[in-house]
Amino acid sequence: MQINLNQRLEKKLVLLYWFTRTTVAIIWIWTAFVSWFVYPQAESINWLQKLGLFFETRLFFAAACLVDLGLGFATIFYPSHRLWLGQLILVTFYSLVIAFGLPEFIWHPFGPLIKNLGVFVCLGYLFILEPHYRK
């Protein structure tokens, strides 16, 4: 009986690992796509300038979109401890820069900044379980 419960739990954890990994990949890819093709780029450029990026702002914007896209595909095809740690660091960096440079996002009713806490938890879960469930 105990073995059966452990096996069921193991199957659920494996499913949760893959669901979490797929969701994180979709978040990165969706962010890149929407930033480049859907959301007004002028608005994003304006935010970058508010953060102090006046030189080659469009290049920084394009690079950020490519990084997001790359992280999405890396999440699908190249999972690793280093990838999850890098994403944790990047999400933390983005969140702190936005919180201090664009504090209106802290109080935004849709909570674009506070939702990074959920992403942070997902990345932490992937970091912890990576060697066990990537089989």
C-alpha cells in the first residue's frame, strides 16, 4: 500500500515538473512575442528610457525580446540547474529594477510585478527537482 502511494505521488510530481517547465517556457516565449509584435514598442522604449537607458534603447529592447525568446526555448530543450538559477537571477533583477525605476507597477491593479513571485516559485521548484524529473 505504501509503495502504491509513493508511486502515485511520484507520478504526480513528474507531471507537475513538466507542467511547470512548459508553463515557464510559454511565459518567456509569450513575453517575447507580445513585446515585439503586439504591444506598442514605443511604450516599451519609453519605459526603458525612464529606467535610464537612453543610448541604443531600441537595441536593448530587441535584445531583451531575444533573451526572453531564447530562455523560452532553452526551457524546453536545455533544462538545467544553471538555466533555472540564471532565470531566478534575471527575474529578481528585472523585478528590482522595475520596482525602483517604475514604481507605478508595484501598485498596478493587474499586478504585473507581484506576479513575478509566482514565476520565482516555479523556477525554484524546477531548480530543486531538476535532477530527479528530467529523465
